[in-house]
Amino acid sequence: MGAASLLVELIWSSPFGLASMIFFANRYLPFVDSALSVNINFNATLSAEECLVQARAAAWLMFIGIALSEIILMLRTYAVWGRKRSMLLFLIVLTVAVFIIPTIVFTALAVNSLQFAVFQGCHLTAANDIIYLAFCLLTAYESILAALVTVQAYKHLRQTRSPWVTKLYKDGFIFYFSLLVLSCANIISALIAPELGPWLEGKLYYNPRSTSKGCRDHN
């Protein structure tokens, strides 16, 4: 079954709810911040102030995108744990304390440190490298989610060898390790060349994810 068919079956044909809203925002929001990034990089008519405003907007849209993605991962973890209320409360506290609040703080500090010069386009001349701490926390947060899923995978795969169940966990682990590589790249990028990013690797990171499973699990 193709991706378009899966999208129609799992999302468009399902009742519209919170999970669907998160899915659509996560899937299509990157087009907005990508358009801003392209404009910043290639529009030679922008002033330094316009470069700064658009860069800040793109950065916060990226943050929203990654936050939505992490919420989907959280819902998926909640689903494989049988929707236990105690697990939901733990995941909410974990997400807010380890990811949401610290990342907002680090992103604000990084965004407020941006400085641009204009010469035939926008050129970033200064940026705080503190954003690497956000990616360190993100890596820790996703590792905790992966560990929780691993516990359930061990139990479920001992009870069944269903191809669907096996694929669910296999795809999830492949996805986690892909994110781990990208997070490490972002950390290195922010430390070595803070004026360049982690924005380049971040664009890959914030692209639409394989979210249909998470939404279906939650619904």
C-alpha cells in the first residue's frame, strides 16, 4: 500500500480529533519554515532587521514542529503501554520537565543571540552555541522513550510473532537511531560552528515524520 493510500485510510478517513490535528500540523508546518529559510538565504532585498525577524520566526516554527513530533512519539509510547493513566502522567511530566521547558529557554537564548549582516542577502554573523544543550536533552528524552518501548517490545514479541507487531517495533527502533544520529550531528554543528546552526541538520530533523502509526495507535 502506497503512502497516499495509507494517508487516506489512517488519517483522512478517521474522525477528526486531537491526534489528527497534531499529525497535520506536524506534516505541513515544515513547508512554512522552509519557505522562510529559502527567503532568508536567497532574497537579496531583505534588510538586516527583516533577516532577523524571519530567522526568529523560522526557528520558533521549527521548535513547534519538533515539539509536535515528540508529542506523537509520546502518544505512541503511551499506546504500547496499554494507555495506562499512570504512564500518561509520567510521560506528560517527563515531556514538560525534560523537553518542553528547557528547550523553550535554550531556543529563546539562541534566537535572541542571532545577528545578521546584509551583503547581497542575509549573512548570519553571530549565534550562541547554547542550542546544543537542547539537543542533548532531546537525545536523553528520546532515549527514555525508546527504553520504555523496548520494555514493551520484549514482552509483546515473546507473546506474538505477528508481522505487523514486529514491523511496528522494528520501524520504531530504526527511526529512533536515525534521530539519534541527527541529534548528534546537531550537537556537533552547534559546538563547532554556532553561527551556522544546528539549522542545516535541523531542517532534516523537522521534516514530516512517520506519524500515521502513532496517530492510529492513539486513536
